[in-house]
Amino acid sequence: MTKLFKPLFSIFLFFTAVTGVSFLTSGESRAQGTCKIALTKIAEGGEGLIFEFQVEVGGDTGSAEFIGGQTSVGNFGSGEPVTLTELPNAGWELADKSCETGPGVVVTEVEDGFTFDCLNPSEFVQGECTFTNVRAASNVPTLSQWGMISAVALLGLIGVFFAIRWKRAQAV
């Protein structure tokens, strides 16, 4: 239970802080409120694994954790855009990311993430974003590659053996 509680609590604290920072730093004449984005983390074979994200709000940088295979709804305030970028995770790579929003939220794609700008806050979920990860390709040779490496080494040794034998035959 604590493995699940800690990341969910950190997500709650993050989005609470983002909302507070947005309200405090907003100097624009936009309506005050919150927008909602449902963030889904897909990582086949990595369900329950924690993926870290960098969060930037008005020049302030923080972090958030999302669990593979789960969806979290994040609230963020109007005023300052929120940039969410996935940080590298050992053994995994970001394969795809998509985001669909309704009116009131402008989403801009950035490298490994999105920037959300809440223009018209309301009480319903205004967007759904999905980050999909796959296992990173491994550079370890397969069994057939090891077989080829062994065959080349064996042929090299046989060649050296016959070269030495031919050289000795020429010397006599």
C-alpha cells in the first residue's frame, strides 16, 4: 500500500502546488480557476513502475512521479503555462505521446512532453494525455550472434594453425 500511496500523494502535492503557484503568480486578466488533464502512463511490462517527470511552472522547476499503467487527473491553474516532460528511465524509452483537449486548454508539444495553458477553467476534465513507453533495445548479442562470433574465432584459429604448419613445412 505504501508503494502506491507515496507516488499518488506526491502527485497530489505537485498538482496542489502547481495550482497554488499559478494563482499566486498570475498577473493576467484571465478567469481564475483550474483546468483538469487526465494523464495516463502506459508501459507494457512496467505496470507499477515509477516514471519521473520534470514540471516547470513560471520558471519554477519541480518533479512528479507517475506509475506505469495508471491514470492520474491533474489540476492546474490559469495564468502560467505548465510544462510536463518525461525524464529518462533506465531500460525504458518514450515511444509515443498524445494529447487531446477540449476548449479552454491549449497544449503545445515539446521534446518528451507537453506544455499546458489553461485559458478557460472549468470543473470537468478538459484533456487526456497519454505517455507510452517501451523497453529500450538491448545491445547484448543473441544466441545466434554468439554462435557467429564463435564460428569466426574458430575459423581464425584453424587458419593460424595451418599457417604455422605451412611455415614449418617450408623451413625444412
